[in-house]
Amino acid sequence: MISAQKEKLNSFFQGAMRYVVPFFQRPYVWDLENWDNMWESILETYRFYQQEKDKEHFIGTLIIKQVPAKKINESNYDLIDGQQRITSIALLLKSIELNVKKDDEFPELKSQLQKLLTSAFKDDRGNLHHRIEHNRIDKPYFEKIISIGLINDNVGFDIEEYLSKNTENLIIKSFQYFLNKTKNFSNEELSELKDVILHKVPVISMLLEQDDDEQEIFDTINSLGVKLTTSELLKNYIFKERDIQSCYEKYWFDVFEADEEIRVFWNTDKTSGRVF
């Protein structure tokens, strides 16, 4: 391990840093209880900030490991642990952005929020890249939400219609939850809330060395929280070698993750008598 230290969330949303959810990670699984806990904690910290009282709320650990960049100006990291919270924070920041009202007092607020959610570099085609890159089943939902208002394809895009057609996906549910929580905030309140999230909600940041076994660390840490299923542990072990991960995509993805209904089936406890 190279380092482990307390970091403000602001440091994870700067420059060309990008976080890639690795193959062995489970999908986004946070639900209403998790969103409520995060929101109430952030809201309490925000209220202390309004009263000019110094208070922070620690939200856990982020473990990252730098991976070789495909382009010279990239700075990519595998997101070993913390996918659930950093994804939820990103969706909360996006909800703040979309609830910003047009006025002359905060003309840069929306664009500043957009810069947080996309890495600073552009490729040779002028494309901006999302700060967080999800894998497989969550990828299209997360990218669609983060892209709202950023690309020409979004001209005339109906957010409410899109949300209503994808009500089962937890990425969509999380975004809608935070969108509703922040819709009645004024621009000044949204600006303050953004600053509180970035500067008053720290994490313990752990940066791994190249020879650290990130898959083993991931399994160990998550056994202390929302436990991995037996199938997830087996999948992680069998497919931890990158050169055979294409076999999963070719032969097994449709079996386990083709759509939300299939994913729910495999994540639901089954019983035989009294035995789960």
C-alpha cells in the first residue's frame, strides 16, 4: 500500500482523474435505507455549516489503484472499494446541477458541477469522459444520467419520461431520490450544499501499489458490510485474471446480468426448507 490518509471528496473530482469500476465489482446495490442515511448525514452537516459551526461527516473508505493509461494525459484508477458511496455522491451532485435555476447571481454553478462529473481532458475528437466509468449492467444508466445537458444528443431529452421507463434500476432510483430531495433548494443553497459535500464529507483514501492483490482486498472488506453472494465470490475468484474475462462476457453475462429481472433473481435468497 502506498498511502492511506483522510481526504476531502473535492480531491477525487479534480483534473483528469477517472475511476473505473473493475470487472470483479458487484453492481450498484444501494437502496432507500442507504440513500436516507447518506442524505440525512449530509443535510445535518449542511445545517451546521449554515450556523457557522465546524462539523464534518466521515462517509467511509475509498480504495483505488492506478492502472496504466491508454493515453498520455489520462489518470485512471481502478475503484476497488467505495463504488456505492462515490456513485451516490456523483448522482447527488448531478441532481444539484439539474436543479440549478437560471439567474445572474450564480452563472457558473451549473458548469462547475458539470466539470466535477467529467474528467478535465478531452480526447482528439473533443469528447469529454465521465469521472466514473461503470461496468456492464449499470454503465448505460449511469452514463445517460451524467450526460444530461452535456451532449447534443440531449437536446429535447425528457428526463421525466426516461426516469418513468426505467423505474427498476437502482442507479435511476438513486438519482430520482436525490433529484427530489434537492428540487426546492435555491441556487444559493445548492451552491452551499455542493461546497459542503466536497469539503465537509471526508473519506479515508487508500492508494494501492501495483503488486497489491486488489481482488482479495475487495472480498475481505465487503465481507464486513453487505456480504457478497457465493456466486459473486466464485465469479470474482475465477475471473480475476484479466486475460480470461472476455469468456465471462461471451458465455456467462447473459445468464447472470442480461437485464434487471435476471439480476434480481440471482440476488434473491433461495430456500430449501429452513436453509437459505
